[in-house]
Amino acid sequence: MLFQSAKRRVWRWSAPLRRWLCWLIGGSWKRVVAAVALMAALAGAGAFVLVSLGLVSISASSGHWKPTGWLLHYAMRRAVSTQSIGIEVPPLDDPALLLKGAGHYHTGCLACHGAPGEERSLIVQQMTPEPPYLPPRIEHWAPQELFWIVKNGVKFTAMPAWPAPKRDDEVWAVVAFLQAMPGMSPERYKELALGGRSDETAKSVTPDHLQPLQDPLGPVLANCNRCHAKDGGGRGEGAFPRLAGQSEPYLHGALQAYARGARHSGVMQPIAAGLEPEVLEALAQHYAELPPVSRTNAPKPTPDILAQGLSLAERGVPERGVPSCLHCHGPKNGPRNPMYPNIAGQYARYLKLQLELFTAGKRGGSEYAHIMHSAAQRLTPEQMQALADYYASLPATPVPAVSTKPSPPLDKPAPTRAGPAAKISSPQQQR
């Protein structure tokens, strides 16, 4: 009797639901759509109420529900796989590319993702989602997928987009390093990332380690030396440029351009933007005072290529509007605009890359950048290579001092004969 009574009560209570289901099943498709819309609206309203009451946990310590974590990871894998289709992968076995990628990885990625012989920071291990320890995970991703992730970042994680979206060459350098990392030993990692100076870069750059009176640049230079070498001669065959002996105004201007993002680099901008103006000035002075350094292990160009490079440097390409390189970049005995870099003895690979960036409009910086945009766009790839090889073959020399002759008195007309100083300021020479 009790069972029958309970059954009758349930049947009566469920009557409205049964009538609604009958109405839905027996009705037209419009009723079905309306019912689905109503259910979705009720679910949305319920979710909004839960959020508004603060009942949804957002604490990192709570982690994700397993279905939530699976869904987010699955969505990420599918999105990366689909959106990386069509990305052309360049050769990634270049030692210079590997070296450049390792230099950035140590400062930009190590804390979150670890490295051979280097654990992740304890702090990032408390994040949700937790950044993965990368060495054993790289083999699950294709190079084009790694490129997409490094360049674009990933939403709902701490993975940022590349700071300089125009510099695909830098992103590929990081991918080249990532591809080599799974089989890398801790010793090899230190050699690539620290340049054999792990003792100088092991300490964190914190107030406890700064020496403002004795050596204000100590921690900063230790970081710079990893890539540019202690003597300022750069590391690798063009992975990093030679800085020693450049003019102080040029170096200071380049650092300022990096800091404000006018000169594009996802490697240099985060570093320069984090330094005080007086530190940028001190860095420029330090490298300008170092003696010029020339070193290269690249094969010596043929005499024909060097002759072509010399002709281009001396004459330019008049029929295509390309001016001579000597007036701005030397070598010549007279003074030059100190904002123009001294490229004699610079790595050929680095010079070729800069010409390519100027051609593509991806290299900015000083107020004179437009001059190089115009000139580089009129050069063929072969001419760029010849110029780069020619200047790399020259010995590095100090930057000629800017003329300090006093200006003529106001009551006397200035001389009209063109000299070196006139060449510096001549608009024709700057185009």
C-alpha cells in the first residue's frame, strides 16, 4: 500500500513534465528549437547566478577538474595543429641559430620550462595550468607547431606571444634550440646558453648582488657577455654582433630604440626596456671603449665576390639609386656621422640579415633607418651577400672621431667647398 501510494504521488508530481514532453515530442520543429533555446537560457542564467554569488573557484591551488583540463589541452592541441598548417620550416640545424635560441631561452623561458640540468622555478610549479618541463615534451610537437606557439602564445596560460611579431627569424632560432634540447646534456646547455661563464651568470640580478659603488654594471654585463662575449666580439658565426669599438652614440641610440620598441627584437627589447637610462648610457660607453675585435671562422669568399663587394661599397648601384656605402659606414679616413655603425670586421651573416630586415621594413631604430630601407630594397640577394662578405673581410678598426673644429665666426661666410663634414650632412649622401 505504501509503495502504491508513493507511486501515485510521483506520477501526479511528474504530470507537468510529462505533458511538456508530450507537447515537445508531438509538436513541430519550431517547438523543439524553442525548447532547446529555453533550456540553454536557463542553464546560462544558472551559471551567471553561480558566478555572481562567487561560488566558482578560481584559485590556482584548486587546480582544474580533470574534464576541464582535458578539454582545454585538447582545444589547444587541435588549434595549434590546424593554425600551423602551411608554415614553411627553414633549415634548423644551423649552429648560429641554435646559439641564438639558447641565449634567449636562458633569460626568457628557463624559469617556467626548465632545461637540461636546470629545474623549473618553484613559484611557477604552483600555477594552473602548470608550465611543463620541456625537454621530454618537445618530441610531441612538430617544428611549425612550436613556431606557432612561440610566436603567438597560448590563451588562459602564462605563455606570452613573441614581443616582436615582425622577427620570425628570432622565433625560428628558439625553435631550433627547442628541437635540439631533448638530447642535450647539462654541460652542452651551459656551453650554449652561458658561453662557458656559468660562474659569472649563476647569481640572480637582485639588490643583494648589485654593487652600486664598485661595479654598477657587473650583473648586467655578465648577462650581456653570454651573447656578445666579454671582449665585445660576439659569439657564434653571426649569431650575435660585434659591439666592441662601435661609437658610443650609435650603441646608446640602439639600446634606446630597443627599449622603446622602435628597433624590433623579441630578444633585446625585454632586456633593454628593463634597464635604467643611466645603465644604458654606461653600457654604450663600456662597449665603445673596448678595442675592436675581428674574428670569423667562415670560409673566405672568392676574389670575385670580394671585388664585387668592394665595387658596391665604393660606387653603390647608381642606375638603381643605391648610394655608396663608404660615406656612411667606411672605411675612410675622414669623420663620419657617429649614429652610423662601423661594419668593418662585422660578421657577414649578421650584416646579410640586417640588409634583409631593412628590405622587408622590419628593421627600425634611429632617424636614419629610412635611408637603409630605400637602399637595401634596391639590392639583389647576391649583392647583399657580396657586401656582407666584403665588409666582414676587413679588419675591425676604431670609429673615426667626429670633427671637433670650431664653427666659423658669424661675421665671416662659411666655406663652400665640400669636405668630409659636408658629406655627413648632405641629403644626397643620406638617401
